[in-house]
Amino acid sequence: MSLSTLLSVRAHERGRAQRSALCCHRLLRPDPFLVCLFGLGAEPFSAAAIGWGRDERRLEVAVAGDPRERRLLFPALEELAEDFLPYFEGPFESVEEVTGPQGGNRHLEVNELPQILVPNRETLLLLGLIGRRVRYLPTDGPTPASEELIRLGAHLDFLRRHAALPGQQLVVIASDLVADHWQTSLNEWEALSLPALDAFVEPPAGVHGHDASAEADREPLGPRPDAEQDKAAAPLIKALNEGRAKSVERDVVEPLLAPLERHYRPKLERAAEISWRSLRREAGYPSARHAARREQEDREAYAWHMNMVSEGLRRRSRLTQAQAIRRVGDLERAGQRVVAQEAVDDPLRMVEVLLSEQAVLGTVTSVDPTHKVGRKSRPLVEVSLGRPTMLEQGETVHWDRLPDKDWEVAAVHPDAIELVLLNPRAKPLPEVDSIACFTTLSVEDEHFLGTPSRTPPWTHVGSSEPEQPSSIEEAEAA
Amino acid sequence: MTPPAQRQGAAAPTVARLAGFANHGHCPTASLAFVEGYDLDRVLQGTVYGDPFGQSQFMFERGRMFERLVKQDAGDGHCRYGPLLELLRDRLGFDTPEARIVNLRQELGSDMEARARRTRLLLHEMAEGREGFANIIDGAVLQATVAGHPANYETDGLAFRLGGSLRVIEVKSFAVVDGKADPTALAAALDQGALYIHLVQLALEAEGLDPGLVSEDLVLITPRNVGLSPTLHEHGVTARIERIRRLLEAVPNATPGPSNGSGTARFAAVTRGHGRNAEQRIDAALSICDDIGNAYGPACQGCGLYRLCRDRAFRLGSPELAGERVARELVGVASLDRAAELARGDLPTPMEAPAAAALRRTADLHEEALTRGLP
Amino acid sequence: MNVEAIAAAEKVAGEAREDVRSRLAEGGGVVVEAIAGGGKSTFVVDTVDELADDARLVVAAPTNEQVYALVRAIADKRPGLPLHYVPSKTAELPFPVPPGVVVCRPASESRGYRILVATLHKVADAFARNDLEEADLLLIDEAFQANSGIYYQVAEIAPAHLLVGDAGQIDPFSTAPGAAELRGLAEDPIRTSVEVLLENHPETPRHRLPITRRLDARAVPPARSFYSSDHEFEAAVPAGVRNLEFATRLQHDSRQRELDGILRSAASSGWAHIELPAAPALPSDPELVELAADLVATALASNMHATVECERHGRRALGPDRIAVGASHREQVRALRRAMAERGIEGVNVDTANRLQGLEFDLVFALHPLAGLPKADTFHLESGRLCVLTTRHRQACIVLGRASDRGLLDGLPPSGEAYLGRDDEPLLEGWETHQRFFEALAPHRIQIAA
């Protein structure tokens, strides 16, 4: 059994989503940069309309007109870039080069971080594809792309990749944020929908969450329109194309955009409104301890990326084998660590860990701070569990209050356990009669292999190394 | 392509409907609709459970544009096939300077029977390597009998002879970016290609030719990256062909018992017409579910009855409503409502006992966590 | 003994070693594939034995348990042969250090080694820190479980490689769902080491050992389900050589009589497929867990006088350390261990298929991966998992499931996802493997009441 199943049962019974966390496990900034999109059909690299802003009362909107025409799409993206670039790049102005502890690695550090808010994963994916499209555009030749457009592309592509790291906080995906903190009786697929989740969390009075979410989910939130939404857009696009008669001049096109803006603005405003509401709701909960600590990796990743962009370096569009090894390692470690961090930060999260018997919970029956093993000081506690445990003698566990210290299981009794502290100077110790929780999950990084050599070994040569970064516009340009 | 104005109740088992059946074949209600020839995507149109039907016209346009580009269609159906031949030459070593291409769409238009006959003939010539055989057939039509309905399948891909084998080509407009395609879209394309390969195998067999002549590696042509410049991938689909074979075998057996003896199609009462109002149609659909059962689950996404069945699951409190994991963990418990009672400590029946014990333990830990509060 | 099969296997092994010798001079790789219990360790140990005097060797495997077994096997074969064992941080040989074996902690103490044994991870780590000297030959055991990423990081330690493994076991996987973004791409580090080597160096000689030494002739037919039909193999040991015996005893309790019967039946035919009544069940199906624990308890009951006898050992008592219980999920393992503890059973190996890879027992109880499932999915259909669970035994394997399990495969497999660059279809192929396996078990099927 998992806690989520129990909470699903209760969500169904009570008609409202049930809280699956006591705190908020993401560090939320008061004024992140929201971006939402609407695409056209399944066009994979463009947006028909873009909404953005840092203020929930005001949404900037740019419509492309006909997004399949790049000379119409790019100006809309440039409008976004005008606000996005100063916000996203601002924190890098305070960058410093820092030397790690014990003369370790020199790396770049920033004081502040940007935070991007999007309604759902699909939006992030489409932003990433748009970024992938424009970041490698040529800046010379017959159709040079603007510097701003290329930087926007580089940032969007970076954010899409970075957002895959469990626990990162540069990007907040509103639907994930809600689904990570609430349990509904929606199935796995339905729970990807932000309007459905939001309606289940706060259904109208007297309406069951199930019905509220079904109603809210009727109209897509973007970026993928349904057939009806596109059916309404089609004559507008047709009229625009007739009106501009192949012209892509701003003064010709701009006056013709109003009907499309009227079509898309309410849709984008709805996406923005639900995203902001979701963010504010979670921000009302206390922030988890480790959320702030996790910022360090975001800082490093951000500074590294900004440094590359500012030096005009192009990133490959595919990873080298060495980068791919590192990437998978990063994803695995981040995933394990964030589970451990959330569990020690939040007793509700710990329930799943207790159920999978990777933790024990009980009353401290005795504490001996002067206990010794051989000649070493090894403070000892005994915890009464009231049930047998699967932990074994010799296993290393961590107290949820002081999770970076190590305890060792010294003895296992039928319904109790004895633990010794391996870091004898760690303070405080659990108190007698208090409830204490110990887990085998570790918030520390597991020992990991260093960066693999850039030159592939003989066994790995021959398989096609990724292509050099290149424009993916070639067909259109031709 | 489905002929226009398909009469409800006789919808031909198109590729799309076969794929739908493959995804929902475990559901007796969906199977019945398939066998009776009703299109589930349309059957509830006009009721609260009817979803906007069909795909965005922009998606459709993109597909058509790409196919025209690959075949170098001047816009009048007359194709010169330049980009296609170039890909086949560069990637598969297909180096026939004077390739003979037969365009059945151009030649015979929408006369599917004639196209099917001509396809069989051309396959013969190809297979036997007769003088001047066609290298490429555009718009080949393959026939099969599915669920008792004779059906024509029009390959938007083409068959050609290369290195001693017949190859089936699928043209799809989803983009391959940095070597990757959307896994679901790709799977659907492969399934479609596998169906065509299987139909060619059957056609060859029916003509007394060796079905082994068809390669089980599908040739997939898609746009590369952002533009529409075509790229080619080969993909082995042997396991998918086996799945298609099972699918075609399973279809006639899908006829569920109770309804069919009467001779009238039960889904007739669900469709529009004869003064039926939306409520009556919904009731008719629900009573089919009640009588022969359905199999509500996450795979139902995309079925035309999805919203109806989902609401039905909600009214019944079915654990399946909340997803596979919940259903698996509540085995033995009839409903979510009953699970809630058990979590509160209601006495379980022997069948409920294992799940009930787990529910209570979880409820205890939940309670304990709330009491402990944040550190 | 099946003399022909043994001779054929020795011939292949000899040819493979010839290839290795020529690679020692020129560099390059050699792949040796074996089926479950296919004499892989024998081959590895013989190869080490043969090359020990002529070349500097690094012998590596993915897990600590596999490395312990290698240390023990090499030390047994050539007692006193200098062997440097570099343990992982928390690893400890579970047996007294054999003579000749030097435990190197830290890794830099291995300087001057002739034969070095360590996990792949340890080799990669120590080599990157310049704590390991280069070798002439890198020998990887269980190479089908070593992923391309770790292989990348150890490969430069030697110019010649020998990759030995069993393609039927569980494919490498990542614990990170996000790793799927690389699936199908050449740079995906989760492919097997063998795949990468063969793709980049198609000229690499590939040998297949046509034998299984662990499985006897009775065990082979179902095991064929897991291997491509062009990997031909025979059992080294014909039926009738090995013997698992439960002394007759009077039993009044009907349930106990049934359990006794199951064990006897499995003992005589090498297999039993026990089916509880059809029903969907919780993942840790309490009835199935109870049944497994009762069967283990019965097998170990003092009045059953269970004995084993084989070509290597004369008759001896069946001990708990020669019994394993395998499952697919950790949740099931916890429930099984709890049930064993309640019965006072100690020393039986209860673990997931993942952790039983490469190990060998006399008697194995396998919870069928599909047992009690409402529907078959990719994870539970993975043929490697079923293969590991049902090919660990020398005497008998008892597969435990429900009568509804076979029906899960009656319908149509879902289409699943697809990736460019990957023609394999784990779900569809697993579906067929499971069907073949169920068919092969038909003669051994016993349906019982809960």
C-alpha cells in the first residue's frame, strides 16, 4: 500500500484533493517569469500565441499571425525575448569566480536566480523545441537572425534540459507542483492536466472534485489546441494571410493581428491565471528545509550555462558519450537525493518510506551519550518500535532531524532497535520519550565516478559521434 | 482513406479503427461497437460525453504537404518522386536510373477494386522479377476481410523491389529531431507499417508467391528537424507484425455473446436519429456497459466512450477510476467508498482483509505524521 | 554426462581463448556468450588460469557478489596464485581471505599486480584516480549486465578485452526515468557493453558456448524460451544424475500432504508450476507468500530429510543456503522474508531477480512475475527477469502463480512505445517468451486451492 492510494480513496470520499505534503518542497519566488503558449495543430517548432509576465494582473501577449511563416513567428518570439532576456540574464551580472573548499574546483557563482513558471510539461517541451530551433540560426547570410533570438533559444533549450533534473527549481511546472503536493482520484494520465488538478483542489462549493475537474478539463489549456480551437483559428489565419498578401512587413501585418489576439488572449489568460493561483497556493505553505539547500546546483548550472552563452560558445545539439554518461548519473543521483530530502523534511513524505520499510519510527526508550564501542565514543539510543523491523545489524541509517549524520544499527530486537552514532560530536541527540524516525535513505550524494574522459576509449569509437551543433532550419532556409 | 459519408453501423475496419480496436480490444463494449461497425469516435456526438471529433486541420495539412513534398507532387496528383528516389538511392543503395513507378491513384482514381486487382498483378510481376516490373507502386490497395467486412487498405507508403526483397514505405509528418521521434507517434507509425507488411505477405501468399519476399524492416520517411526535408529510417517490425497477425485473428472472435443473436445492432440505439434525445442515447450506451461489461482504465484515453465510462466508474466508485496503482493496491475491495470505510476501521470480509490491513496501517502512519508535524 | 556437449563446449572455449591470445598481441575484443549456468565461470577461471603466466589481467564484474564469487573460484582453481582484490568502499569478502589473495585497501596497494579482481565501478574509479596500473587484458564477467557507460570508463585499462556474459538475463537499466531521453541514440550509456563493442567493432569474434552445466537435461526445455533459436545448447548433465529426495513421511494434515506432494513432484521432474485459484491479488499476494514460506519450511523440515546428490557431490542434506526464493518486487521480498522469519527459517536467500543474477542454488522457488496481476506490462513481461528467476537451480525450480496468470496473455499485447535506432520490442518479445515458457511448463502444472 502507498500513502497516495489512501489519499486517493479519501479524495474520492471527500470530493476534494488531499494534501500529500505538510510543506512546500519547492522554493517559490514571489515574482517568477511566467510563459504560456498556444501552438497550431501539432506544429512542433512554433507558437501561434505567447503569453508572459511577472505580474498576475497583467499578461503580455504576442501572436505570430501565421506561425508557419518564420518571418512572422520570429518577431513574436523577439517580443518575448525583450522582456525575458533582461530577467533571465540579470542575475549573471553579479557573477563571481569562487574557489571551492580546500582549494577545490574553481567555479562561477551568482547571488540571485531566475525562476520560470509554466503551466504544464507540454509547454516546457514546446519552449525547448522552439529554443532548439532558433539557438543555432545563422547570424549572417541572407536571413540573419537577431542576437536576442539566438540567446532566447539557448536559454529555452537549457531550461528544458535542466528541468528534467529531479528537484531543480529554475523551472516551476505548475501541474507538477500541484500533483506533487496534492492527491486526487484522477488517474496517472489525467493528473497531468493543470485545470483538472486545480479544480480538484478547489472545487466550487457543493461540487465534487471529480465533476469539477471533468468540467475544467473540457477546454485544453495549451499548448496543443483541440480540433475546435483550431477550427476557430483557421478563418482568422486565412483572413490574415489574404490581408497581408505574402507581405511580412511589420506595418502590414501588425494591424491585421487583432482578431487573432482576441482569439488567443482569453485562452492564454486562463492558463496564466491557473498557473499563478497554483503557485500562490503552494507558496502559502512553509518551505521545506532542503529546498533552499538544493539551490546550489541550480546556481552552478545557471552560471555555467550563462558563461557559455556569454562567451558565444555553442553547445552541441546532441550529447557526446561522455556527457551522456554524466547526464544519466546526474539524473539518477538527483532523483535519489530529492526523495531522501523530502522524506526527512516532511513526515507525510516519510510515510511512503516507512511503508517500504526503509525507515523506522518509534519512541526513544534510552539514550546513552557516553556509550563506547571499543575505545571510540559511540552515543547509543534505543528505540521501541512496537513491531519487527527489516533493518539489519550493521546498516547505516540517518535521523530525520539531523540527516547528514550517520548512525549504525547496533542490535535488532523483536520490536526495538539499538543505534550508535558514528559522528560522536553531532548534537543534539534524540531525547528519551520522544518519537524518532530513522531512515536508510541518504541526503548526501552517493559516491560517484568523476567526469569520464572526453576522448572515447577504443571500444566506443566508431559509433557515430554526435554531429556538431547546427542549424535545424536548413530546409526552410533553402 | 475512409470514403466520405460512411454510414454508421457499417464503418469499414480502417487502419485507424483497427488500431483503436487493438488498444481497446480487451473491453467488451468497445469490441462490440467494432464488430457491429460503429465508430466510437462519433457514436456519442451531440451528448455531453461527445468530444470534439477529429484532428486539427493544421495537422492534416502538414501531413499532406509533407507527402506531396516527398513525392514531388505538382499539385495535380502527378508525381515525379525526386526526393523519394534520392533518399532510396543514398540510404538504401536503390540505384535504378530509370525506375518504373506506377501511380495507381493517378491511373485508377478511387476505384479501389480496380486498384486492388492492379496491385496484385504488379506484386506478381515484382515478385517474379518479370521484365520491366514496377519498382515503386504508389497508392497500392491491399484487401483483407476483417470482422466479416471486406476492407481495402491503401498504402500511403509504397512497395518497391530492392536487393531481392519487397519493401514497404511509410511516409509520416512527425519530425525527427536530433535522432529522436515521439515514442508514441513512432509506435503508431510502425504498427501501421507492420499492418501493411502483413497484408502484402497475405497478398503474396494468396497469389502463391513466397511471403518471405517482403522485408520485415519498414522504411520510414519523416521530416528531419524543423523543416520538411525528408529523412529515412529503417526499423525492424517483426514483433509488431506478429501482433497484427494476432489482432486480425482475434477480431472475428471478438463478437460478444448476448447482443448479436437478436440480429439488431445494440449500438443503433446510441446513435443520433429516430427522435432519440441525448439522455436516451446515453442510457442506451450505459445499458450496454452494464450488460456486457467494460474495462475502464488508463488505456481508455482516446476511446470515444472515455468520458461516459469515466463517469460510470465514478458513480460506481471503481478503484480503476484512480488509476492502475490504486486498483492494484485495492484488490479485493469493491469500491473506493468501501476502501474509505475500511481505512476507518470497518470490519473487513476475508476477501477484503489483506487490502484492509494495509489501508489501516497506512491510515495510522498518516495520522501519526499529522500529529508529529513539521520538524 | 553428455560427453558430446562437453566436448563441443570445450572446443568453443578453446577457440575463444585462441582469439583472446591473438588479441593480446594485436588488441581488440572477444565476446563469449553463454546461457544460464553455461559454464561461464568455468570458462573465466580456466582462461585466467591459462593466461596468468603470460599476461597481466584485470577481471571485473558488475556487482560485489559476483566479484566475491570470482575471487573464490580463481583461488580454488589455482590456490596460492597471487591475486589482488580491490574491494569497493563497503565490501567485505564473505569468507576468509584465501591464501595468495591480497586485499588492496586503498586501491593503490595493488601496484605490481598480475591478476586484479574488482567490480567495474571500482576499476573505473581507481583507474581514473591513477591508482591502477594498466593491464594486457580486461576480462568482464556478466558483460550483458555491464552498461556502455561503465564500460566506457574502464575500457582504456587494457588494449584487449574478453566480454563474457548471458544475454538472457536482465538488461541494464537506469533508476532515472529521465534517462529514457537517450534511448535509441548512439550515446545512450544504458546499452550493454557487448552491444557497443560489436557495433563499433563488427569484426569482433563472437563465440557461443553450446552448453549449460547448472541446468540438467530436465531443466533445459523451458529454459530454451529465453534464448534465440540459433543459440544451440545442451545440458552437460543428463536426467537421472542429480537427485533431490524427500524422505517419505506419514502425513495426516491434508495441506501438508499437498505441500509434500509438490516438493516430490518437483524433485522428480525438476519443475513444478503451482497455480493458486484465479484472482487478481495485491502485489505481495499474501496467499502466494504463505505458500512459498510453507513450501520452504516443508523442504527444510527435519522429518523430511531432504538430501541432494549430484555429479560434484555425494549425497548431503539440503541446507537453507542452497535454497532461494525469488520475486520481482522488493515489497514481495519483504513479505517473503517476514513470512520466513515467522516460521523461524534462517539462511534462505530471499531476493529480487535483480539481485539473484549470476547466483546458483539447488532448489529455487520463483514467484512468477505475472502472478496475480490485473494486466501484463513491460516491467513484468521483461524476459530477463523470468529467465533469472527460473534458471538459478541445479535440482528443481518451483514456479508459483495464479491460474489467471496465463490468461493475461490471451488478448492482444499493447503496442507500447518505440524508439528510432532500437528494433527490439521488450514488451512484445517478452509476451512471446512468457507464452513459450508457460507452454513448456504445462506438464508440470499443479492447481491447488488457497
